[in-house]
Amino acid sequence: MDDPTVLLTALEGGDEESAQAAALALGAMGEAALPLLRPLTTSPCADTRWWAARALAETGASGAIPLLAGLLHDPDEDVRACAVLALGELQRSEAVEPLVTALQDPSGYVARLAGNALIRLGERAVSALIEVLEAGPPRARVNAARALAALEAPEAIPTLIRALEDPSALVVHYAEEALEKLGVGMIFFQP
């Protein structure tokens, strides 16, 4: 299955096993697969858009990021979720900005996946997460606080302390969790 036309047909064909094999084969093509996958990201079929995102994740190409970022506005929640997962899979700094945007997704599921993807990006995502926790909308602040708790980033301590006054109980919960992991506010007794 090396012929790109055959691979694209398999990706659109509806058979999960064939589509998975095609996504992996197209992904192995790297940057060369991007022009082939670009039209699939605007297909009228949600399954095709989903498989395009899946294949884009496998390319490992930085050029896949704009295509995946475009899918973050897809009307189908599963396509948006796949795009978020793909951005996390790419492990590139350029994915931080689109993932931060996805923290505000109307779907709590997609927003949580975006937080998980930012956790995967680690230190590269910390400053963006701090900004969201300081001034983002409510859902984004919750996921930013949760991600910062997982990342245990010392540079977030001042923002996490301010977040203890957040109107959202979930933000406060995750800020407390993060500060506890970082050892802030702990009292040590000499034995």
C-alpha cells in the first residue's frame, strides 16, 4: 500500500483497519504527506477529517500544525478531539498556542484533552498556561490550573497563589493541589 492514491482511498473508505494502516503509511511520508492530507481536512465527511488529523499526527511535521489548528474549529467534537491529541503527539512548541485556544472549547472533553496535551508539552507550555490562569475564561482557567498542577512549575507559584481567590472552586482546587505538590505553604517541624 505505497501508492498515495490507494492510501487516501483507504483513509476515506470507512474500514477502520484499512484507514489506520493508511494513516500510518501516510504519516511515514512526513512532510510529503501534507499536500495529500490538506484537502481531507475540509472534507464534508467528519470521519475523513478525523482520519486526516490522525494521519497528520503521524507525520511528525511542523507543517501539520496549521492544518490541525484549523480542525480545532471543526463542528464535530470528535474531529476537534483528534486534532488536539494530534497536536500533543507532535510535541512541538508551535502547538502551544492552538492548544491554549482549545482550552476554551465548548466541549469539556476537548478542553480537558487540550490541557492533557499541554501537559505533554511540559516546560514549553508553562508560560502560556500561567497567562491563561491569570486572565483566561473560566473553563480555560480550570484546565490551565490542572495542567500547572501536573507540571509542578515553580515559576507558576505567584499566579497559583493568586488563583486561590478565583471564583471557580475547581480553579482553587487545582491551585491548592499545585501549591501542595510544590511544597508551598507547608510547615516543617524539627523532630
